[in-house]
Amino acid sequence: MSAVSDRLPTFPWDKLEPYKKTAASHPDGIVDLSVGTPVDPVPDLIQKALIDAADSPGYPTVWGTPALRDAITGWLERRLGAREVTHRHVLPIVGSKELVAWLPTQLGLGPGDRVAYPRLAYPTYEVGARLARADFEVYDDPTALDPEGLKLLWLNSPSNPTGKVLSQQELTRIVAWAREHGVLLFSDECYLELGWEADPVSVLHPDVNGGSYDGIVAVHSLSKRSNLAGYRAAFLAGDPAVLAPLLEIRKHGGMMTSAPTQAAVVAALGDDTHVHEQRARYAARRALLREALVAHGFRIEHSEASLYLWATREESCWTTVAHLADRGILVAPGDFYGEAGATFVRVALTATDERIAAAVSRLAAG
């Protein structure tokens, strides 16, 4: 019997290790812009909520506390413009990556079923299909796909890695197409709070879905907006007919967010001030890095949202990775996200102000 691991590709980040060693040998240390992991402090009010809930000896529930569900539905209506959202429309998850990796399996997909995702995309969409032994394919325009056997369609706006944002008109067209053909649509919107040159819209907005959540689910995370990557805090929102069976499956699997984390999420979703403050930090870092990269000979494509700059020197991405590693800067090669990224690198904004300044200085030095 083949091991489950045999279905999976080589873990891409292992390929970056030699370049990481090169960058780390820089006299002033490495500037690691390869992974989008937050480096700024968890806001005090969130830490306090976590600490106050530390005495939680009992098992938490998979569906979360009523207070958590209230916080999620309130945020969806206040921030995304969703309407008539009830507890049945939401489901906490243990970080969004877990959901992406196991969703096809939990949906009961298998050989002969098809999963589709953008041509340039987060690698875990493919991993999820492989774990379920489902077929997978990439697209430029999802409405050009053959809907026969297409059981799961992933959207990702704002995109990781490119930062591209789908317009309200594009989303409306895609949602209508998916419904017409009976294709379940999951929209990964984890970077929605981080629009720079565009204002990202959710598939949960009534102007996109016509006031109905049938056949659509959005994925949201607090990792980037609230610096909670270490808490594993995320949630789904959308069609109750999809979420109810997922809830039952996840109950059996014990996929529950810890009670202190649930309390922290309530605090995080109830406060917009810390989000605006974090956005301002990223905006400042983005402006500095973008200017330095362009001056160094890079062209920036898309990048109108998210926590990355999608940059190219019109050469192999690995040549670019090596070039920057020699300057003590580590970035992610574009081919991690698909063959179409072979001449691009993804440059994360997630470094301290001091490390961003170091990267800018090194790029200016040539």
C-alpha cells in the first residue's frame, strides 16, 4: 500500500535551504522576505483575552462558543457587507492551511473528481487534491473550464503570490457560472484586509452573490490582519448546506480551535483599530521595498493587495534568488506557485522596520 506521503510533491521550501545559508552568511545578517509570517507583536487586547481564558480545562467545541459565532457574523456584516448571516453560516477552523489541505477529503472527493485553482497559486490547493486522490488543474479564467466532474473551484483574491484582486464584476460572473453548472466555489479571502491599490470584495457581498449564499463559501484568517499566525485562528462563512456536514465531520475528527484562542478571536474581530495600525506598518514597508526593488532593476506585476511584491528581472527565478541571497536577502522563487512564476520572485513585507531598512540599503548598494 502506498504511503500517503507518496502522493505529495517535494516540500518546496526545502529547496531554498542552500540560499538561506548564503543569505545568513551576510555580515549584517539575513533579511528573510521568503515567508509571509508576521513579526510584529500580537495586540495587547488580544493577548489579554487569551490570558483571561487560560483557565480552560474542558474540551472546546468545534463550532465555537456563541460569543465567537456572534463575533464572526458581526464582522462579516460590518466589514464585508454580508447580509442576514446567522450562526449556521459560519464555522471556525484551525488555521486556513489545515482547511485547504483537507477540504477535498472532507467533501468526499476522490478519483475522477476535479479540483481547480489559479495558475499561480498557494501550493496547498494542489496538496489538498492529491491527499484526496482527486484530479486537479489550473486555470486563467475559471469560466473557461469544463464543468463536467468539476467538484471544487478555488478562487483566491487577493492572490497569494501575485497580489492580484478580482473585481466585483469578475466575482459576480464567476459565482453565476459556478451556480449554473453546480460547481462548489470556495473563495480564499485571507488577504482581503490588505488592499493597497484596490479595494478587495468578498463573494459574500450581496452585489456579488445576489443575496444568496448557495454554493459559495469564503475562507478568512486572522493570521495576517491581527498577527495571529501562531494562534491558528480562521473561519469559514457561506452556504449552511456545505458547512453543516463539514461541522459533523470535523466533530468526529476533533478539529477544534482551543478555548483561549476562541476568546482571542472574539477580541480581535471586535476591534478595528489594531488592524488599521498594522496596515499602516505594512504600507510603509511596502512603499520602501517597492521603490528599492524598482531602482534595482525589478519590474513589479500586480501586487495591488496582500503582503507580497511579485517581482521579476526577466530571468530564472532561481537566478534572482541567488542574486538576492548574495546580498543577504532571501525571497521565494516564483515557481513554488506554478510554472507561470518561473521568472518571478515573491518578496514578503513581513519583516521588521529595521530589516526592511537593511534590505533597502543593500539593494541600493547594487
